[in-house]
Amino acid sequence: MADLMKFVESEFVTKKDFPEFGAGDTITVYYEIKEGEKTRTQFFKGVVIQRRGSGTTETFTIRKMSGAVGVERIFPVNMPALQKVEVNQRGKVRRARIFYFRDLTGKKAKIKERRR
């Protein structure tokens, strides 16, 4: 059964080429929104909280501050509406899932930039 799932995933699901990113990185996601018969592109810029899953079921969670309210959004990697992903800043974190970031405010909520 697992072999059949892998076969279907490899044959029918188109793999998108997005840049490498992980937890702590600040990224901008451009995605398509359909309103009636019209479509438009909207972007969501924030810090990656986590990446989870693998293959076609992989998702990533982005968190941004909208005023004083934190907004999180989960995007599937293979969502057809995703147009592009831009990495704005690489973050230096020591964990794969930075849920502690939700509780931080002010200067503590800054993530240092990773040097190359």
C-alpha cells in the first residue's frame, strides 16, 4: 500500500521548486486568492515556526504580528495556489519547532540573523 502511495505521489503531484528554508527564517509567501471569478495575488510575510511532514503532505507554519495580535497560517508545500516563496532573512535558532516564540514580546522576540 505504501508503494502505491509513493507511485501516485511521484506521478501525479507536481513538485514545486522553492528555496530552502527552516524554522526561524523570515519568508514571504505569495499565494493566489479567488474572489468570485477574479483572482489576485496576496502575500503573507512572517517567521517560520515549524515545518512538518514529508513528501506531498509537508506543511509549514508562519507567524506574523498584525498590530498587537499574532496571526499564524499553515501552508501546504504542494498547495496549487502557492506562487512563490522568498526568503527574506535566515534566522539562527537551535530548534526545529520554535513554539516558545509565541510567548516572546519586544526585543526578546527578535531572532538573530544566521551568518554565512
